[in-house]
Amino acid sequence: MSAPFKSGPGNFTFTLQPLQADFQGRFSPVHLCDVLLESAMLHAASLGFGFDDKRQAQSAWVLTRMAMRMKEDAFVHDEIGVETWVDSVKSSFSTGKFNVFKNGK
């Protein structure tokens, strides 16, 4: 049985850079994964579970799976808002979720 984790969401904003785009200026899914992982790392740090916290405890957290659905492409210089939260904690595993917004929508 998984228990809900009581914390507020983390909200982060990124402006897409040319190096994150393909030849058509479209945001690469690989770089979207980078943005989601960076958001998760920043949120974890704000909750006391960041890289430095885990290193001091001689432990780490590791991404084991990621799935995403994209409704719309993003392009260079679009602003991406990421909302992330811990959905549940079970034993030594947790489930994090994300909402991604383009240009405030």
C-alpha cells in the first residue's frame, strides 16, 4: 500500500534554448526529460532530499522509469512551466508526477 506524501508542489520555469531544439526549432523530447529531471532535483532539494542531502546520508535517489504524453510541441524561446509533486511513497520507492505548461497555458 502506498501512502500519500504530504508536501506542496514545486513550480519551476525554463526558457527553451536553441541547443535543446532539433533542426526545425522543435524542443527535443530528450531535453524535455532533462527539464523534468532538473525540476525533480530542485523540488527534492527544497524538501531536504536533494543531491547534497542524500550524499551526506550516503544514499541517492535514482530515476528508474519515465513516461510522458505530449499534446503539443514546444519551440525555441518558448517558456516552459513545470509543476512537480510526490504522488506516493512506498518502501524505498516514490512516484513523482509532473504537469508541463507552455507559455503559461
